[in-house]
Amino acid sequence: MKLGIHAYAWCTKWSNEQLHLIDRAQSLNLDFIEIPLIELESYDANAVKSRLDKLNFDAVFSTVLDKTTDITSYDKSIRQNGIKYLKNCVKAVYDTGKTNFSGVIYSQHIKMSDHRPTDEEFKLSADALREVAIYAKKYNVILGLEPVNRYETYLINTAEQGMKLKEMIGMDNVKIHLDTYHMNIEEKSFYDATKLVGDELIHYHLCENDRGIPGTGLVNWDDIFKALSEINYKGYAALESFVDCTDNMSTWVWRQLAKDGDTLVKEGVSFIKKMMKKYNL
């Protein structure tokens, strides 16, 4: 398993001013950094690729959709804008020389709804993502659907729902991205959800139930790592913990969850590496 860190552990947005975080991630003996593409206009693929190549380091990418890019909107122009944005993200990943792109890419993040998702809304999402996946396949980029909790989306809350949407899309370069913070709210079992996804797992966010330091809360880490070991997971897994609010994605960090970003990362990495060793990952 490849262990990494989300850049938001140290910053609230990504630009060339944050390139030094790639070096910092490598200094912690991690395998990769996760870079957000939420503010795609500030992402410099050439600069990131140059730094990654210089350090022989790896990266994955993620984002969320907003009300202007919601591919489940009944407004066709908004759906088309979302497809265009996701394709631009795919191209940015390709231009950086990498392949993994995931997140809340199936509907608007934090979309208020007064009803359960309809078959039509699932179809709108699947149709749009099929078009994006066909485009991504030309660039050898893999898409990951990340189920998140009921307060952040009404569409995909569980691994089972993620697998349903993946099947509707019908493309082999669409996979699943799990996140323990959201699973702690929505799943009945960390173990069963992980096993259900199995070989379709592309990425795993390793978060405590309060998004603080892994190993200090309520998440059942033994169930998670037992399942990862049984599916022989060789893919990416990143700490996605936060010490501050961001101005471009709601993190809701209203109190200090760790002394600082470095403490959060160092103690979190130490705990996760012990779990990896325990389960031979």
C-alpha cells in the first residue's frame, strides 16, 4: 500500500507557493502527496511535474463539484460546465504525468435537497461521468467516486451506492475512493464496506472520526486494515486530516484538532505505519 498525505494538512489552497509541500511529504518518507484541483485555475501542471520528477515522487489528485459544475443539475448548461471542468481536471492530471483523479465528482458537494435521490439524478450523474471517463481513458486517467456523508451529499453516501453508480457508468476506468471519516457516519461496518469494493478500490482516505490524528478516536482501524490486507490492497491511501478551515472547501474545523499540521501528520503517519506493519501492507 502506498501511504501519502493530503496537502490540506498544511495549507488551505494549492498554488505554486505550496510546491515545497511536495518536498515536505517526501521528507516524512511518504510515497505521494494528494493535490486538490478545486481551484484549477491556480494549478500549474508543469511546475508540479517538474518538482515531482526532480524528487522522483508521486501524486494523486482530487476535487469536488460546486453549484456551477453540478452534473446532476436539471440545467443542461450547468451539467455541461461540470463535464468541461472534470475533463480539464483529467487533462491537468495527465499533463502532470499521473493517473489517479477522484473525489466528489458525481454531484454538487453540499447540495441541499428536500428529497431522496431519484433514478433520473443517478442517470444524469452516470451519463455525465461516462462522457468524462471515455475522455479520461484516452489519457490513461482513472476516476474514483468518493462516497461522503449525508451532510455533504444526498447522492452517494455508502460503498454500495458508489458501486451502483460505477455499474451504471459502465467504464472500467471508474473506481471507488473510500474515506473513513464518512464511513464512520454512514457504513455499518468498515470491514464489510472495504471488502465490498475489493479490487475496485483506487484510493482510501485515512481519517479519524473527528478528522484529527488517526488512532486517537473511534474509527475501527483493525477492521479497516484487516480488510485491506485480505484484498491485498496495493493502491493509494492518504491521511486527510485538517487543522484549519479552508476558503474553498468546507472542512468545518471549529476547534484545534492537533497542535499544528506537522504534529498531526507525524503522529498520524506513525500510527498508520504501525497498522501497515501489523497487517503486512
